[in-house]
Amino acid sequence: MIDTAIHYLAAGLCVLPAVRAEKRPALSGWKAFQSWLPSRKQIEHWFNSDRDAMCIVAGSVSGNLEVIDFDHQAARYEAWVSLIPPELLGRLVIERTQSGGRHVVYRCVDAVCGNIKLS
């Protein structure tokens, strides 16, 4: 896990340790990392123990990273996919969540605005 965390940091992503069962950052003061990236030394310290999960802080700190989160076993995901051109869909990072949802992850050219509930 530490190698992956270092790789993510090198890619400009704000990676933090997480509590898998609670789906939240494992750091009490994690919101400070909405403004700056952790150091490699912090990453090595955090992930030197038996961590079983990590999270990435989206937004400007991670190069305008944005995530579309499809909850409820991704009930609307297939309808959304049908609207996306195949050449764009092939360039997106899409992951399955532990609850059966989907995350669509990408970077924007312009600043992202934060959380918006779409439906």
C-alpha cells in the first residue's frame, strides 16, 4: 500500500490513510489537506503500519480532480454510460466501490466547485 500511496503522491494526488469500515480518512485533521499535499515523509509514516485503505482528496489540491459517485449499487450508472462517447469513456478511471457503486474519476482543466448532489 505504501508504494501505491507514494505513486499517487508523485502523480499530484492528495492521498491519505483511511478507515475502510467507516469509509473516511483515518486522520482527525484531514481537512487541512484540502489545501496542500502531504509530504513523502508523512506518507511513509502513515502507511508504514497495517493500513487497509486509502482515500484521495479531490479538488484543486489534487490537480482539479473530480469524482462522480454512483450510489445504490450504481443504479443510474449504465444510463449515464450510454450518454458518454466511447472515446471519452475509455479515458476515464472507473472503479467499483465496496458497496457496489461506481466512482468515475477525472481531472478538469478549470477548478472544480465541490460537492453537488445531482439526483
